[in-house]
Amino acid sequence: MRLKNLCWSLLPILALVSQSASASVLAIDYGTDWIKASLMKPGVPFDVLLNKDSKRKIQSAVGWKQGDRLFGTDAANMASRFPNDVFTSLKYLQGAPHDSETVSYYTKISPSEVFETARKTVGLKQSDGTGWNVEELVAMQFAYIKHLAEAVAEEKVKDVVVTVPPFYSQYERDAIVDAIEIAGLRTLALVSDGTAVAVNYAMTRTFTTPEYHIIYDAGASSIVATVVAFTPIDAKSGSPGTHISVAGVGYERKTGGSELDRRMRQILIEMFNTKNRRDIREDKKGMAKLWKEAGRVKAILSANTEAMSSVESLAWDIDFRSKVTRAAFESACGDLKGKFTQPIYDALNEAGLSLDNITSVLLVGGASRTPMIQAAVKAAVGAEKIALNVNADEAPVLGAAFYGASLSRQFKTKNIKVSDISLHDIQASYFAAPTTAVSRPRSITTLIFPSGSKLGTKKTLTFKRKEDFSIFIDYKHLIAPGYPQRILESEITGIAEALGNLTERGAVDPVVKATLSLSDSGFISISEAVAYGEIKDDSIAGKLKGFFGGGSSSSEEATASSEQPAARETDSEAESSSSSAASASASSSSSSPSASPSADAATEKKKALSKEDTIKLKVANTFPVIPPMSVDEKKKARGRLRAIDIEEAAKNRKDEARNTFEGYLYRLRDLLDEENTETPFKKCSTESERKTITETLEDSFLWLHDKGDVAETSQFLDKRISLEALEKPIIHRYQEIEAFPQALNNSQMWNWSTRLFLTEARQNLTAEIAADLPSKWTKEELDGLEKTLKEHETWLNKWVEKQKSVKPNEDPVIETTEMKARAKVLETSLMKLWKRKVPKAKKVKVTSSAAEPEPTPTEGAQGGDSEAPPPPPAGDEIPLERQDGEQQPLKTHERDEL
């Protein structure tokens, strides 16, 4: 009921720009254990997407069972039988280096066989040796969600928004985008989980004063605390709304629901090994069964102090049964209690706030229901600040869908501005130009985007370089054990030629400017590099222009120097460099009200001179450590997935053809049952026909039993067509018997209607000729209609009499289709005359001796709205007019009354 009320409350918030425009946005909350999806499309209720079993969430699993690919719960349920063919918890491996601690941890919770890919990332191998990149396996799940969305939208779905943890590195974000593209989707945006929850929280609320809330997201793989500021947007500066600003984020990367499951499973392992004196860890199927059982027992202990664990034939035909208490479980997780709450303190510290500034703490994520986590959070923030007024499972995906709609031009949404931050220090380094031929290379490092920088920001670095050089983008600190710090290398070329061209134009001390971008989705790149030099104009007009401030940019350079980020030098003196913020986040990109006209004039001047004082340079980006998938690699992966889709579609068609054929055989066998003697099938068929069908039916059953497993789809269709050809005459007889009374009644009705029309029409025609009035029809037209009527009556009487002598098991001598066609000819001829309008009578003007005004013509008889004119003087002839709105011709006495 709460969700239903939410959907109705969104109706005034979400309005469609155009109902006819084809637009849809898919949102996916891809979690370690569960996937939630939502579709935003005109005409489709805004809600969570259901799977084929009408479930609101889908398990994050993909697997194979004897060649059949399975998703969701179907795949997860097969993990205990085919542990090497079912892949779960893939979120751990997205963009992870093969030799990282993350991969080592994954091997502890999953029996899947991992291998190192050519890109130094992780792949998983099936039991038959088939290897898959993690991106391909995730893409399969995205494609499955896409298929569900397209079934609801009834059109192709392309744009997608995917939630990601805010601490994700560029490698992990690249892996998500690669999976999206392999699945045939297009990335509209990546949005942090906490930010998506904040959008969902603000969708149905209005803030009159600034408020700070903590979104505590305890998921399967991590715990994240996000401090979010909700600030009202003044209606004077635009439409009223809410500005969502992320002030600080704290996280624990390796603590979550999966770690609790792992420790619960460890308890069960020790119980089994102690009781049976055998190590269950040697049996992969047994470990897969215990993993599923650990999750079930953990869920029970969330509401009870003890639970009974029972697994039939766990391993080596040994049944396992034991009791687990909540106290024992919490004791095994005692060292994690501090990690449950540390993200809250880290987020507050980064935001520069205390708990006194916080209005509430919103709990989301499946692991937030665990009693020990809730107790730890309550002890840290106080029970009075805990808020459970958002859906712990669906808030992220609903917020992501609304965020995606706000990015699309097809939707008009509530005014919610979003400002997110980056969590990692990002720095740029480069080698200084050598001063002498034997000088040692000097490395210069500059912090470009410190932790807490707004997403959607650009900064420009200025270099006094004469030759080509490279810029290296790195994370300042290690983001996770085993993850590289180097993000990308950008080589800037064409510098010498560009500077020479600027010097020839009169530029003084030209420089190189490189623009670094931190996108709204958290990607860092060097978007542009140019050679720039201010061209001096030595003419009198140019000097006067410079004197009055029109040609100098020294003030801008001074501003850039004052905003120079902190730099460190790895060898000796640092080379001169500067940077300046180019733009703010997308939510605050509008110009300030205090902007002066002189600033606009300076902008226009800069655009006018850009072609003269700026030359674009070439920027070549390379990813030396963990590159994203290349175009060719993604094409190959997409081809592998398409081949599987085609194979599965063919198999589904074959299964459908077989099931349909088998069902048809059983239906036909029931019709031929000797006990059913009075059925329409028996009445409309002959003994020889039933015998032929019976023999063919027996052969078909025998063929299905012997060759049904290896037969092709076309063979099932051919077998069914051959049987249908034998049954079709019988079915046709029965259908003709059923349809004959209605067809006969319809033909007779048109005969009667036509004869009635002719009687009255001829009477009217005679009267109109006598009165010298125009008529709708001529005598020839009525004679022609009467001829058509007599032909139809003659044909109908003749063949109906013949049909009376036909038996039910004989073919009819007159087809209902022919009866309908002949009746249609008569109907068309009749309606052509019946709907014809009466032609207007010619008005005769009579001259009077007295000068009287001419009467105003009236349209009353023709259906007009004008008032009736005054009576004409004596001696005038009144023109007779006919009313043509009637559906039947006027009778003689009606005309006399006129």
C-alpha cells in the first residue's frame, strides 16, 4: 500500500512532454546478491520492473544447466548441483586486477574457477572449459533485464542508468560501461548508490530549510555512509525544488552481508567437520550447499535468537543438522562491530559536521536488517535518529530512474538538482623539459582533483613547453590492495608546429593548455589540449583598444595563478604551471545573477579571437595498467552473446514446436475416442476420414517417441501440417454448419430491406414527377436495383434448397463466404441510393407591382439555424424544399403537409 501511494503521489511530480514521443529510460541497481530494475516510459506506471515470475528483485546470478542458460533464482538454485557452471557475486570482480586481494577473497566465498585475462583482469571458467570475462557475464544479466524492460515498454530500450558504489575506481566504472555496451545498451549515467537514495527521498518531500541526513547503505559487499544536504531552491531563481549535495562519504570496502554469510558458513563448516571428522571444504557441491544454508540461517537469526540448520545429503551422503545461536554468530563477527560504524564517522569528518547537525540516518541495503548492524548504528548515532521511512531494497533503483528521467529531454520532472563528489585524490604528473643535454629528468606532480571535488568539474593546466610531452594521471593513494594507481597516460603532440604558427601570427610567449575533466559519472580524462598565445596588434587601433582594456588578459592569468593547486617536485625545482576551475557541477552550471555585461563581452571577444590565438593539439590516451575493453573486444564479446541468443531462440522455437505438436496429437486423440459418439467431430466426419487420421496419428506418436529428441523444428511443423490437412475438411464442415444460419439471415434481411426501399422509392418518384419536384433517384436506377435484388433472391433460393439435402459429414454446396459476398453486392447497391441527398429545387422569382423587399432565403428545411422569414406577399410562389436529414424517403402525405 505504501508503494501504491508513492506511485500515485508521483503523478503531479512527473509529467510527460509528449505522449506520442518514443522515450524510455531503464535504471538498474546492480548489487552483489540482487538486481533491481525500473523503467521510466510515457504511459507505463513508474514502478519496479518485475521478472517473469512477478518478483520485484532478481538474484545476481547467471549459469548453465546442460547447455541451457539460466538467470536469477533459476540459476542460483542450480549452484549446489553445478557449482562450476553458476556464477554469482560478480560485483566483486568488476575491474579487479587478477592479483588483488579482492579476487583472493572471492575465491573464498565462491567455488568458481578464475583465470587471468589478457587485460590482467579476471575471467571465470565453466566446467566444460569455456571461459568468460566478467564483463561478458554481467552483460548477460543486463541483456536479460533489457529483455524484461522491452516486454513492458513494447519497444526497444537503449538508455540506461546504473548505480555504482561511490568508492568505485575508474577501472571498475570502465568495467560497468563495457558490460552495458556489450548488452546493447547505452550509458546515460552512472550514479552513486547513496545519491540515488537521496533523489528517491527528495521525490515526495519538500524542504523549507537546509537539512543534513546520513544514508547508511549496508549491502552485500560493502558498507557506505553518505552525508547529504537537502537545500530548498528559491523560486525566484527558477522553479522551486531541492538541491541535493553530497557533503561527505565514508565506506568499508570488504565488510557487508557476504562477509557475514562467510562467517556463518565457517561456523557450519566447523560443526560438520567436528561431527563427521571429514573436511567439507574438499567438496565443492557441499560448500555451495552450505553457502546457501548460511544465508538462510542468517536471515532466521535476524528475527530469532537461535535457528536450526539442516541440509540433506550435504556431502558423501551425510545429512547435516545442527543448532546455531545468535550469540555464537555475533561472537564470530565481534571484530566487525567497529567497521560497521566507522563509515559514519569518516563521512561526518569529511563533511566537517557532527551528529548534532544530522536530522536522521536512513537505513538501506539488505544487510541493514541484521540485528548486530542495527545495534551498532543505534549505539553510534542514537536510536532517535534512525529512520526507516525509505524502502531499503528499492529506494536506489527508483531514485536512479528518476535521475535518469531528469537527464532525458522527453520528461519534465520535479526540480531536483544533484551535486556529487569524488572520493579519491587524483593527481597529474609529467617530466619537466631538460635544461641541458645531460640533465636528469625531473618529475612534477600536481594534485588536480582532491578528495571531495565536485563531479562534472573541469580544470586547465598551463605548460610552458616547446616539444611534445606526456601527462600521467594517477590516484595519489592506494585505493585498494592490489589495485594500480596509474589511471591513464596522455601524450600531447604537435606542439612545436603549433607554437611556430602562433609566433608567426604575432603571439608572444605562447603556452600549452590542457583541460582535465571529471565527468558526472566519475570518469577522469584529458578532454582537450591547445596551444594558446595572445596576439599583439601594433596598429594604432590595436594600441588604443589595448589602452582601454580591450586586448589584455593579464588579469585572467593572475586569477589562474592564484588558484594553482598544491604541487610537489620529485627531483628538483618544479616547472611553472597553473590551473583554474573551468566549470562547476552540472546542477549549478547556470550563470550567476551578479555577472556583469563586461564579462559577457569578454566571453564574446574570446570566442572571436579563438581561431586566431588557439590551435588544437592532438591528445592520445592510453591505459597502461587495466585498460577498458577495446572496440574489437567488445564487438567480439557482443558477437558471442548474440550467438548464444540466436541458439537459445532456435531452441525455444523447437521446444515450442514440439510442445504444440504433442498437445495437438493428444487433442486429436481425444476427438477420435470411441466413447465420444455424439461430438461435432464425429458427426461431421466419415468413417474413412477417421480411419486415415487414426493411422496417421499412431505413426506420429511413434515418430515423436523415437525421433522427437533429435528432430528439427521444421519436422515438427511438417508433421502437424500433414495432420491438419486431414482434419481441416471436417473442421470446415462444422464451421459452415455453425455459420450458415447467420449468413442466411443476413442475406434475407437485405432482400427484405431492398424490397421495402423499392416500394416506397417508386411511390415517391411518381409523386415527385407529378409535382415537378427533383428526386433522389431515376427510374433506371431503381430498375437496376430491382434487377440486382431478383438475381440475389433467385440464387439464394436455388442453393439453399440444395444445401438442405446435404448431410453433416458432406461438404457444403454453398459456402457462407459466397453468401456474404453476394449479400454485400446487394447491400452496396442499396446503400448507394439510400444515402443519396435530395437535390435542391430551383427557386422561381415572381415580379410584384409593389416594391417589396425580397424575402431572405431560409435554410431551415436544409438543416440551417437561421430564423424563419416573414410570410411572403400574396401572389408570390413559394419554392418547395425537402429535408435531407431523414434516413427514409418522404411519403406522399408528408410532402402534402409541407
